[in-house]
Amino acid sequence: MSENGGDAVNATAVDNTAKDQSPPQDEPVNQDDGEEVDSQENTAHIPVPSRTIRDLFNPPRNIAAIRQRLFDVAEKIELRKDEFDLYWPYVDNVWVRQHRAGADKTGLYKTDYYACRLQRPTYTPKATDKPRPEGTPTRKKQIREGGKCHMKLKVIRYDGGYQSVIINQLGDKTQHLHDLDQLDKIKRTTVLMEIARSEVMNGYMPASVYTVMSEDEAKLAASGGQHLNRNDVRNASQVWRQQHKQELRVHEGYKYDHGNGIVRQDGAMSLSQRIINSEVVDPTLAYYAELPSNTLRFPEEHRPFLDPYLPQNMAPISEDGLPHVTLTYATSMDSSLSLAPGIQTILSGPHSKAMTHYLRSKHDAILVGVRTALADDPALNCRLEGAGGYGGLGWEGQPRPVVIDPRARWLLTPQTRVIRTVSEGKGRGPWIIIAPGFAMDPNRIEMLKYYGGKYLGLTDFDKRWRLRWEAILRALAAEGIRSVMIEGGGMVVNELLRPEHSNLVSSVIVTVAPTYLGQGGVTISPALSLNADGRPQPALRFKDVTWQSFGEDAVMCGRIPQVEIPVAPPQSMAPVTIAPPPPPPPPPPPQARPVSFFNSSVDAQNGFQPRLPPSS
């Protein structure tokens, strides 16, 4: 007898429920560790399944690859809450929740602990079973070998300025001792069981439901159903069928064939094809329709030009503790970034703008100065198709925004563009690098933390009382940032083009727009360089240079030559005549009180007392 067969029905394809419940030869086998589905009549309300047969024939995009990732958890996986709710039921046959640790003191973080299903002890059926209600068949049970895998997970849910679920491995067992197919054979997913139950609740026979679910084998296997059988459909709908003593039918276009069970009628179209044809929008086109309207696409054929200058996937932090640094900016023909300080100026064309977002997707962080943040109110995210929030999973491909703001001038609010981007699940919370000495308002700290960002205080200054770039980059590396894309503005770029910073920048990518902005703009021009004779010389010439056109713009990729900073020779050890000390200098004139860089009204309200670093 085939798996489809076994239900005695007539040519009208009507199934008597009582007959369907009589003990047939292939009585249901429990697939889950000997745990019984209570088959006694239950008058409790049965919730309507959240998934239907359409979810099987039009599954989530790349569901097979996502199931494999959620099975392996080879690295930390961060999903939006709606993505977790969508994908986790496809692997709940693998992971069993052990216990819930509860929420932290803020109530924003909730932690669950999961273990592989095969960690549970081996189940052996008992010789005697508990008494069954009259008329209810005794279910056969299957021996399931346990104690075979000890892989565990820690799942942290965050419900703050955005909603996310972080999935991490727990313990020293980093791999399963079996494959995903083994668990698909042992236990069916919630998705498959809900689909089966929903079809039976629509009035279709379990055997007919199994037939239509099995017709598209590729999609069934992608959802973990390659081992689905008719008994699974019966088990999924058993309680409902006991409560609803009604006649069940086969699907339209199918019939009962003696010896073969439920089969498709000659010339009839399969249910899966009918459902796909009935969709108003083609599933492939529907994917693109769901993308945000400002999604960018960067052609594959242009990427090999850029890739040699970009960080390699999962590249470790260098031996000197510094991340890969890509310095990139767009400039006019007269080397200007903007028409004037504080004025946002669009230079890049659509092709080079898409290229910029491709560069962002290849870096862990994107860094700008506070003047750029104040002038442009940037989103500092990646809008490339395939990045998180733009068709990608979680926040993959989204860089961490980093803003150099020594005096904490950037006042973030929920309406700030970068914060709105976080709330929409299209970017990460920013990190703000500040200098010490300012009494930060706790509300500002908590607000930034609520949206996934934080303030990083540094105390390493150069001789001009500016934060040292090496200290900034080392601090980011200590936070796990392996690559940084520095986009400006002008002060930041000019600073990093100085000879003493040549060892910090790994590559430079410059977009040149075919336009002149005119005098008075923010320009890129390194400080004047002198040779040994004191004569002017070129400040910098890149090496390993390549050029390519992107639309109307020209893009240059190159590297900065390493410059050895001369070290002053040691002083001679000849005797030194000690001159009398000079007279003390006159006292300095009184200085004006330092100007607060905070908003004055906010300062007064929150009691800010800015404290500048002590003078040397």
C-alpha cells in the first residue's frame, strides 16, 4: 500500500471521519521522542493555524540556506524579531528550549537557552501504556536514540528602540554530531504540521493533504519535509477531526485511485501550480516590490575593480592591533567636498553612489567627523540590495556608524536620521567617540544605549590636544571592529593624509565628479611638504593606482606609500655650560570662559558642566 492510500473512500471522494479514525494497518507512529499527542476528545478551542498551503508553495526566500545556518550557528546570528518569528518555526524540530532565564533589570533583554533535540536521553517505549479512552486507538511509539549531541544555544531578545534576537553558541560543543536531515527524519517542524492542520480544517482528507503537499518535492524538502508521511498529517489534525465529525473531501482536480490512494486527475493542474498562477504578483517580482524604494544595486561586473582594495572576509585584526582602514570621499575637479562649511553638497552620481554603498557593505564600521554629522544628518547605513533591511537577513552588511565628536556636540534625538534608521531596522546604533572632561547627561547616554549605540571615551591626545588616530582605531579594534571605512569630512581626510598617519590607512578610494564648486569650499589638500633642502615638494603621490569610470564620475583606487618619520638624533654628550635661569615670564592675560558646545537650554535643564582637558 502506498503512503497515500489506506483511506476507504468512494468515487465522490467523501471521507467518513469515523472511518478515518478506525485503526488502519499503518497506524500513526509518533515521531517525537515518545511524546504523545493527546487523542482523547478535547473541547478546548483550537487556534487557527498561522500558516497555510500557500506558505509551502511560496516559502520564504532562500529558506533552505537559512535553515542550514540556524542549524549550524557557526557564528553569531542577529535577526530582526519579525525574521526570528518567521524562520525559527522551520528549525524548532532541531532546538528544544531548556529554560528561560527571564528579563534583566531593565526589562529590555530576555534570555532563553536551547539544546539540540538529540541531547535528550534515549526514549524506550514502555511495555504497558496508560489506559486509552474507549474507541481511541493505541498509538505505536518509536525508539529514539538520545544523548548523541550536546550543542547548546543562548538566545537573547531585545525589545528597545528596535527589536532584535541574537543567537549564539553556548559551551564548548561547537558542532552537531549529526546532520540536519537526521532531525528532519525524527521530528517534523511546526510549519509543516500547521500547514497540514490548516488544510484538514478547510475540509480536506489527510490523505489528500499529503498528496498535494508532496507534489513539489523540492519546496517540501527546503522546508524540512522530505520525510513527511500521511501519518504526520493525521497526527497534526487528530484533535480537530475528533471535535468535528464531518465529511472530508479530496482537493479539486484529484481523485481516489484504488491501490494508489489520492492522485491527480488526468489533465488536471497540480494545486501548487494553481496557487502560483493565482498569485497577483509573481513571487520573484513580489520580492523586489517589498524592497524599500531607495534600494541601490551595484553590478557584479564592477566589483572586481574594487575588491583588491577592500578588507577580505573575516580578515583578522593586524598584528599591530589596527583594523583595515579604507579612506574614501567624493570630490570636485577643484578638490572640494562642499560649497562651504556646513552646507551639504551632492557630488556623486547614481553609479558611484551605489558603489559607495557597496563599499559600506564590506566594512564593519563607517566613520565620519562631527562636522559631517551636524551638516548632513546622515543615515550612515548601507542601502545596497542584499543588506539588512534591504532584502538581507538581520543587520548583515550594515556597518556600525562611528562619529568622532570630542566635545559631544552632536545632540541625538529619536528624530535624528541615524536613529530613525535604527528604529526601522535598516541600520545599527551609532558609537560616539568623545574626549574626557564633559559631564554627560545620563539621559543622553541611556537614549543612545536604547537604540543600540554608546559613547566611547578616549584619553589619548596628540601634541595639539586632538584625539590620536591610532588610539581611535585601536579602541575600535578592541570592540571587535575589523575594518573601518572613513568617509570624511574634510578635516578628517586631511588629517589622515598627513605623513605620520601613512601606516594607518590601508587603501584610498576617491570619486571625482565632473564639476567645479569654486572658491570658498571645504577642500582636500594635505599640508605643504618640504624636502631636505627646505624646498616644496609634492605632499603625497598614491601607489598601486587604478582608475575606472562609473557613469559620469571617475573613481581612483590606490594606496598611500609608507613614510618613515625621521627621529631626532641623540644629543652630544659634550659638557654643557649651565646658564643662569631666565627671569620668569609675565603672567598670562585673563582668558575668556570656555564656550559650552552643548545646547544652552539643554545645559541649563540638565546641569551640564563642560570640563576641558587640563592645559599642558
